[in-house]
Amino acid sequence: MASHYDHCGTYLGGGVVLDSKDLTPYGRNGVWFRSLEEWKTPGSDICILRDNQRTQTQVIEAINRATALYGTDGRTPFNWQLQDKTRDDALYSSQLAWKIHSHLGVDLDSNDFWYQAFIFLRWNLAGLAISIPGVAPDEIRASPFVSVVWEGRNR
């Protein structure tokens, strides 16, 4: 249900990204560490954001908590119920990023008006029934609690 960005990950440094994705055809599903190289799909729109409410140390501690809770080996599967961002037994990509920062008291789910208008125009009320209680990468990009580090097209 993306208007611009369709996936989200948390960059850990050293070329490592924590995310959740359904990669069942490739033998992986759910929360995993992935290499930054796997993210370098030519033609993809990329946006690198930084939590502007918490320190890097606080975010790293929240990431460590999330990896202890959800694992990095697929033990927490992909969440296909996009409207349920509060569950812990399955996670989608932006839900994982939202949970990491929610633990710090930062709600990255902006429920941005323009994103919700896009969803309504494309999918009517059925789309809003998923997008408002869920959290999409576009909504995190629109959050006032992040600063853009870099944004552009991956070549």
C-alpha cells in the first residue's frame, strides 16, 4: 500500500540492516539481518532517516532489545496482518522500525494526511481500515520525529 516507499529497515552500521520481509522463495521469512548489498536494487527509491528525538546510544540500545526479543534468524515471521502493528508474534518491516522507536517513547506512525488521502483515493475505506491502525514506510518518512539524512534513487 505504498505511495512512494514500500519497505523499511533499520541500518546498524557495518553494512548490516535489520528488517522483516517475506523472502520465503529464498528460504528466509521474517526478522533477519540483511546485508546493505541486498538493499541496493537499481531504480529503488531510498530514504535514510534518523530519529531526531533520541540519541544514537538510546536507539542502539532499543535495537539490541528488539534483536533479543524478535531474533535475527527468522524466528519472528513476517506479519501479513498489516493493520495490526501492535502484535509481537509476527512483524512487517515498518512495524519493526516503529516498535524499536516506540520502546523509546517515539511514535513514528505519522498517519500523515496526504498518505491517508492517497490510500483513500486508491482503495477507499477498505484501504484506510488497514493504513490507519497500521504503519507504512511512507508514514515513517512523514513523521516529524525523523530527520532526512539522504533521499534519492538507488542507481
